[in-house]
Amino acid sequence: MKTKIDLNNWNRKGHLEFFSAFQEPFFGITTAIDCTIAYEKAKAMQISFFVYYLHKTLAAVNQIENFRYRIEGDDVFLYNEIDASATIMREDKTFGFSFMKFHEDIHEFNKIVQKEIERIQTTTGILTREYPENIIHFSAVPWINFTGLTHSRNFGVADSCPKISYGKLVEENGKKSMALSVTAHHGLIDGYHIGLFIEALQTELNK
């Protein structure tokens, strides 16, 4: 479900109009996220770490209202729930864009993810289905402990979905961490809101 925003009475109307006029309205922030507790919890639950931190990412995204805004034509909608389109690598080292519906129960979410990974393995190409607007674009780059990240963008295609990427899991002094990149449409999301998301994500990972 989604709710249409009354733009005339929306406190971000000016921000939306200003940044939507840009060729590139997205901005990005890169930081490190502590995964020490989350890694051990995933291992104890016998759930892949990828599934675990994807689930916690969606749980955090859904807590932050601004991450649930989407621009559709001339309107902005607030979605009740956000799901994920994650890049999934195939055996031939190509990848496809998936669709994974969020479920609060991590075991049910794990089933959804495993079924979608299996589907991607039997497809070819990048676009493997139609994708709704209420998603985040999610990717993992587990080979690189990056300190910055950019995304390929087609400026001719309307897009307001946040993009969240993780890097290589590294360990130092007994602490595990990963690089985290968050890229978002500045008409909908500011640095403040990314800060709220990162705080919520770290709380989820530390549970």
C-alpha cells in the first residue's frame, strides 16, 4: 500500500523541486558498519551472512520514513513497506537483478531469498522480471574493502530508489566490519536521514 503526498503542504516540496531539476539528483555517503555481533548471530542461526545483513538492512530502511518515499511521475508516494532488488551472481559470473519481498521473520525471509537466488540462476540477462517502485537497489562487493563507490546511472530513466551496497568483510583487533555505501535522491533524503538509517541499521545488527 502507498499514500500520496500532498505536495502543496509538504515541507520537502522545495527540496524536491530543486534537486529534481539536476541531471544527477542522487548523492552518496560511504562509511564502515560493525558486523561483529551480526556475523556470529548469522553463523549460530545457520543463515548465510548475506541473507542476514540484507534482512537487517531492510528492517532499518522500513523504520525511516524518508527511505519509503518514491517519486512517480509528478507525484510522491509514501509506501508502507520497502522490498529489495539485489544483484545475484550466477555460476558464469554474470548477474541478474532479483526481487526479494521483505518479511519480518528472518527464517521466512531466508526462504524467499533462497527461492529467488535459484530463479536467477536459471535466467539470463540483467532484467529478469518487472520491478515495483517500492524497492531498494542492493548490491554486495565482497571482494573489495572500498572507501567510495559510484553507480551506473541512466539519466533518461526516472529513478528515486535508494541504492545500498556493502563491501568486503574485514577483521581488525577482533572486530568485523564492512564498508557501507548509501546513495539516495536528495529531493527525498538528506544526510540527516541517512544518519538515522545507519543508526537503525547498527542497532539491528547488534541485536
